[in-house]
Amino acid sequence: MRPLRLYLENFGSFRAPTSVDFHDVDYFVLVGPTGAGKSTVIDAICFALYGTVPRWGDEKKVGLALAPSATSGKVALVFEVGDRRYGIVRSLVRNARGTVATREARLDELDPSADPAQDVTALLASPVRTLAEGDHVTAEVERLTGLEYKFFTQCVILPQGRFAEFLHATPSKRQELLVQLLDAGVFDAIRQRAVEEEKKAAAAAQAAEDQLAALTDADEEAEARARRRLEELTELAERVQGSLERLRDLDGRVTAAESELSAADQAVRTLGTVAMPPHVPTLADDLRAATERAGQRAEEAENRRRAEQQAYEELAALGDKTALTLALKAHEDHARLTGQLATARTGHQQAVADVSRAEDRVRQAEARLEEAEAHLQRVRDAHAAADLARRLTVGEPCPVCLHPVAEPPAHPEPAALQQAEDAVQGRKAELEQARRHHRHTQTVADKAEQAVTDLTGRLQALAEQLRAHPDAAELRKKLAAIEEAEHAARRARQEAQQARAAADDAERHRAKIAEEAAAALRKLDAVRDTLVPLGAPPVDRRDLHAAWTALLTWRDQELQRRHRSRREAQERLAAARGERDRERGAVRTLLEEGGLTPPKALEPDAIGRAVATARARAESDLEGVRERRRQAAALAGRAAEHREAAQVAHELALRLRANNFESWLCGEALEVLVSAASQTLKELSDGQFELVLDARNTIEVIDYAEAGMRRNVRTLSGGETFQASLALALALSEQVAGLSAGAARSLESIFLDEGFGTLDPATLDTVAATLERLATAGDRMVGIVTHVPALAERVPVRFAVSRDASGSHLERRSA
């Protein structure tokens, strides 16, 4: 696992969104003061992958992941395993009770061709497929990295304060880790596969032996019997061949005789069906009579058509009936409108008189109103104080003194003043009524005037129209003549239609008889065509009756000749059938003597097929015996091969089933790791310490400062323990790919959290050189967490971590 991009938001002490770019880094250091949040960056990588962090103590505890007072947070990691790229996202949420839970967890395979320099959001936006979600994400990460969480924190991430876990682990715990790292489980898979292969091979051997036992007639004697039978049938086929040729010749003679007899029978039947249609003798006379009658009816129809045409021409000469009818109606309308105009003029004069009277009434009402208003003014003048007091309003200024009115003065209401005001109102009402009446009479007068104008205009238009027809009596006379001419034209049309119908009936009758004559002629042709193969002579088609008579005469003569041919064909057929039956009997005897069942139809082809089929079956039987003998030999060889394969698989399973195989394998791997770690520790300790294994695979240390004394690694001091643990971690990182039994499982990164402060300057320099050598190999990423300046200054990429009131912050700095 090699990280490319890390994103934190409200994770631990990192409140603000923070992105860490690892894509071009092989060796980096996280530096900063104690408590700044350096280890939180490593925690975020571990949390993104496994959903937990070693420092929390409880793998199921996620509450410490979310920054205090934050309601939600997020960690995203883009990383590579081998040549594949993956993206993982874990989102956190705090509910109303303060409980923190994982809201989302998703693992996607990403497009490896995307530029890794892009930010996390852009890289996560190029998923190839989703590998896992929710609770299944961690298991899929373990499958990809090949490491469970507890081993990941011993081989890849070495957390602060837990460097010595692998060093101090019991042999069984170390073996459990090595089995997973080295993919030693593949040997158990091989053993299980060997057991399966043994079962398959044994089953295949048994199946081959069962098939061998089921084979019958697979010996030399069976092959000899099959060969003799084939020879017998070959001889029989040669003897039958001559009879088959004679039978085919006799079949040909029978078929020819049957054909002659069938032809004679067919000719007799065909000749017997020839008969003259019963109406042929009278057809010619009937056609002539129908043709004459049709001509007469056609001539009469033409005469009636000309009479109809003349009647309509005479009708057209009398003039346009519609125009004359309209002219007569115009005379009637003129008389009616003249009376209406006189009435309208009288009404208009009356309306004008009504308007004049209404105007007089309005003037009188206006005069009475003026008189009443003058009287009212006189009364008001006489009672001015009382009238003014009535008009005062409390709060408004007085029109006399201009002071606001506090209380209206109390003056008695004069009765004369009220009466005068009522009189004015009454006169106003009379005036309004008179004016309404005037408006009504004026409207009536306007309408009457308009009616006179309209009627006058219509009469003038009718007078212009009647100039061409000033006499109404003459119009009525012309219209009567047109009515009489129309009646005559309709009668002529009816007679013409009747004549045309009679002509059509006569023509249809003639056509029907003509079609009957044509049908009789076609039947003559059709009958003769069927008789042409029998030798029918040509006929004269111009005389239908004579043609039919000549054809019937020939028919009678041909019938006599065909009856004689039929008797001769019957005699030849009987002779050929008798000879064929005798030959079939001889062939039947040959087949039965040869052990064959004769076919029901003793036809040459059926007999030939029966003999050929029997011979082919004998050949097949012989080949079958030979094939079974070959199969028996092959099955015997295959059974032996499968038995041998089963034995090999059995031996392999026994070897791998040994209880100490896994322990032996892990012990060998541990020896390699301890040997490599010992070399590193010797350099780190300036030759003081080496690591060795005791008989129970417990790691011990040789202390050359104590005369090479061997002692338990737990007796090492804190700094010495860190050196030994670091040596083992580096050995694991370098050696695990070469030791893996399955596909090479390379630890592509290692992260070391603190511990360097316990080293003296010389040892620190050796550690720094060792880490630099590991990083420059180019096949893994090395990351360290330290606050030791001397070590941090030697690392090419530094991530400076600081912390203020708003949380932790990270800045990348290059050496």
C-alpha cells in the first residue's frame, strides 16, 4: 500500500479541510512541536483504511476521530497497491446525543491513468468500479493489502509507543503474522487441492475400470465371427445381383403395360365425356333475331333523344324563369313598400308633434323651478340667522366670526323655510321627468325619420329594377308559357329515358345470346384441345352446329379403336406380372437361405437396400469389435495413469498435512528476518548487539559489551529496544516480498512514529543513513514522525505541523 493523496476535515485536531500530497514523495518527515498533530496524519491514513487507530485502544471506538464540537467530518485516501489505484472515503457524523458514528464508508477502484497530481476530489471522480461499501470496506482493504489491522500496525505503521510489539510478541503471535505476510496459507490450499486431485484421479480410474468391465465382445474370437459374417453377406450380394437385374427388366415391362392400359382407359373416359350443348342448333337464328330487335330499339331511342333536345331548346328560348320571377316579386314588393312609406310618414309627423309638446313641457317645468328657487331665497333671507345656524358644524370655523364652532346656536326651525325647500325639490323632480319624456319622444321621432328614409331608398332601388319589366301582367303571361314548356320538356325526357331503357334491354339480350354462342365456340375449342392428343381432326369454326356434328362423328369412330387397344394392353400386363412373381419367389429363397428377412415389398431397390444394409451392418459390427478392442486397451492404460496420479496426490497431501510444516516454514522465514535485522541492529548499536533465535523461536539479543552474553530482548533499555524494533521493522519491509510463498506481497510503505529521541547522535546518524538507503531503493515510501531537528533536517520532504486555537495546520517544505 502506497498513499498518493490524503484529505482530512474535522479529523482529530485538524478542523479545517487539509490535503496532503504524497504522490511524488519517497521519503518524508512530519515535524512540529509536541501536540501539534503529527501523529494525527498517520492516524488518518490508518483510519481511512481500517476505520480505527492504534492510539484509541478500542478498535470499535470512533468517537475520538471527530474534532470536538464538530458535527461531521471526513477522511479520504487515494492509494496504490501494485499497479492498481484505489480511493477510500469515510465520513463521520455526531448525532443530537453526542454519539459519533460512521455515516459513509466506500472503497472504489480508480482510473490509474489519471494524473496523481490532481486533488483528492478530482481523483475520486474517476471510479472504475465500487469494490465495497459500509461494513464491507475494511475486509476488502485487508484483501487488497494482505494484512489485517493488527498486523498492519506492526509492519507498515509503527505507532508511537508500540514499536516493540513484533519484537516482544510470543512465537505464536509472530507465526500468525508471518503466515499472513508470507501467504503461507497457499500450502494448505495446495494440500486441499492435492486431496481433491486424489479423489478426482481415483474416481477417473474407477470409471475407466467400470467402462472396461462393461465392454463385451472385445476379444479375438468375436472379431473372427464378425469377419465370417461379412464374407457370407458379400457372397450373397453377388448372387442376388443377377436376379435384381432381371427384376428391374420385368418391372419395366409391367410399368409399360400398365401405362398402355391406363392411357387406353383415360382415352375411353375422355371420349365418353364429349357431348354437344343442347342449345347449339338454335343459337344462330336466336342471335340474328336479337340483333334486329336491338337495332330497332336503338333507332327509336335516338328519335326520342332528338325530341327531348328540341323541347329543352324551346324552353330556353322563352327566357330566364328566375329573372322573370324576381321581376314579378319586385312589382309586389314595390306595392307593399309604397303602403308602408305612407304609414311611416304619418307616424313621423305625429312623432315630430310629440317632440314639440315635450319641449313646451320642459320650458314650463324650468319656469316653475326658477319661481320656486326665488321663493326659497326670499324665505332664507327672511330667516338668515336660523338658516346659517343650520349650516354650522362643530369644530369648523364660523363664516361670520371665523372662530371654531363650539356649539351650534339654538334657533327654532321656521316652517316656511322647510316648505320652500320641499317645493324646490318637487319642481326639480318635475323638470327631470319632463326632460326624460322629451328624450324619449326625440328618440321615437329619430327612428320614424330613419324608417321613412330607408323605405324611400328601397322604393327607389325597386323602381330602377322595374324599368326593364314595367308590366306585371305581361310577366305573368310569360311565366305561364314557361310552365307549360317545362311540362312538355319533362314529358319528352321521360319518353326518351324509356326508349333508352328498352334499347339497353334489347342490347343486353343480344349480348347474352352472342356470349352464349361464343361460350359454345370456346367449349368446342376446349373439348377439341383435350382430344388433339387422341388425334382429333380440325373443324370449321364458322358454322358452330356443323363443327360439333363433325367432332361427334370422329369421337364414335375413335371409341371403337380405343376399346381394342385396351384389351391388348390387359393381356400383356397379365403375362409380365406372372413372370415377375416367379422371379421374386426365387430371390426370396436366396435371402432366407442367407439369413435375411425379405422386405415386404420385393422391389429391386428394397431388396438391394436390404442386402446392402445387412452387409454394412456386418462391416459396422466388425469395426465395432475392433473399436471395442482398441477402447479396452486405452481404458486399461488410462486406469493405470489415473491410479498413478492418485498415488502422487496422496503422497503430496500426506507431506503437507504434517502439523509442523507451517511452523517449519515460519521458522525458516523468521531466521531470515532475524538475520537481516541483526545486521541492521549491529550497525545501529556500533557492533554491541546482534539478534538470534533460541530453540523455541524466541528472539534473544547477544550483548558483546557483556562478553557475548545472550539475554531476553525485554531486558533492553528504551533506546536499545527502539533500535532492535526498528531493525526488525526494516527487515520485514525489505525481506517479506522475497519470502512470500504466493504472489510477491511487497510492503510498499513504512511509517515510523517517534522513538528517535531516545537515540544518541551517533546512533541517530546510523538510523538516518539506514532510512535513507531504504527510501532511495525506490520500491517503498518511508515516512517518519519526529521532533528531533537533526533527523528532520536530513529528510528531503518535510511536512511541518503546527497548531493554534483553530486547530492543526500542515505545510509542505522541501529541503
